[in-house]
Amino acid sequence: MSQPLVVEKPEPTCHCHQCNEKPVSVVYDEDKNPIGIRIKTLDEDFSLSLKNLGGHDKQYEWKKMMELLKEKGLTTFNYKQAHIIAAYKDEVDKLLEEVDGEPMNDHCFWSVSESAGCPAWCYIGYSGAVNYNSKNLAFSVRPLLAH
């Protein structure tokens, strides 16, 4: 069985003390409308969409989620990114609320990463933990934006 990855808040993306780039920020489209939340660290750079796949309360078994993501040309976060989301849980949820997105604090979310055997990794929004669960359970899905 895989050992849980322990991730504290990763290093900031820049150490120059001249830029004000924050590790968690809002992503805007060309019309200045918020479209996602970006998390950028030294070795990861990804953006979460503002809403869950299928709507706020929609949940999917892991296999169905993978089929839907492939069908729509989307993906969701991986195991390492789930831990980074957990490390920045408060900042992510605060920004999601500020831009009228769906906070992640009241759902469990599948990752695309499988654990040993049957389980897959998921992000537990209300506690900010990452754990594995049976793929037969239904959880929410938060797509990533393309970079």
C-alpha cells in the first residue's frame, strides 16, 4: 500500500522579494471574468475550475468520472496536486467564495491517481486530508483548466 505523501505549504514560486506573486490566485479570462483558481509552486502549476463537474451536488464513481473526463477532454488533479490543494485549503476556499465559485470544503473529490489495488486517491474537502477509497464510492469531481 502506498504511504501518504506529507506536504506542507510548498515553497513560494519566487524568492526575489521583488514580485508579489502569490501561490494561490484567481485566473481570469480575457474579459476579466473569473474562471479558476491557480496554485503555483516551484514544481507544480495547475488551475482548478470554479465549479464541480456536473454541478454542486453531482457525484460519480471513479470509473464513470474517468470516462466523463476523457469524453469531455478534461482531467482533474493528481495525487501530489491533491496534497498541495490540502496545504492551501483555506486560501483556495476563500478565493472560490470570493469569486462565486463552489468551495471545496464540503465535498470529497476524486483524483486521477490510483492507489495499490482497487482504491483511488481522493481529497477530503471538509478536513483537507488526502486518502484512498474504493472506486465504487461516489465523490465530486473538480476539473482542471487547460494551461
